[in-house]
Amino acid sequence: MKIPATLLLATTLAVAAYAAPADLAAEEMIPAEHATRFIGRTGMVCGKVEKTRFAQNSEGEPTFLYMGGAFPRHTFSARIPGSQRDSFRPSPEELEGRDVCVIGAIKRDSSRAEISVTSPSDIKLATIN
């Protein structure tokens, strides 16, 4: 059975229109202070990296970027696995004091929100006004 080109085009446009809101939602900036409101969703959390910490003696040797307030009262952290540390340019420590956006699945870590970073492309330098 041959599908008419107009029906195929209409179906493609309908699917694209339906998928667009989810794509746009992932690109909306979520302030680090409000990240806990978005737990369970994928999003882009932005803010100033108040402090970084390389947990060398912890399982997986993660590096944490603390945002949304001064450590230890921060509201959000980005977790970079030790296996990915060397692939970051600038290094995680060089991000301290800078504005960044972190993209990924927002999960709960204690009373805070956290994104586990899977690649350097999940963290972008930002200009936040």
C-alpha cells in the first residue's frame, strides 16, 4: 500500500510539533536554586559554581560542582565521574566562580538536586544576568 505524500508530510509535521515541547523544555534555564522543583525531569540547570570538590577517596572518585548557594548549604550539584575528569576543558576546578549550565536528568541527592554528568558536552559556560 502506497501512502500519499501529503498524508506522510502531515503525519511528520504532527509528530514534530508534538515532540517540540519536550525538546524546548530541556533547553529552558532552571536556576540552581530551584532545581529541586524539577527532580525526575531532564533539564538545563544554570548558576554560579560556588565550589568544586574532587572526592578522590570516594567510590568512583567523582568531582562535584556545587551551585545554588555556598557549600554546604547549596541546592544543586553536578557529579562528574572520575573516569571523565581528564576530558574536561576547562578543568572542573577552573569552573569555580564561573557561571555554567548543566544538562541532564535531575535526580535527588539528600535534600538537594543533582545531575550526573556523562560527558563534557553536558556542561556549558554561560552568561547569566
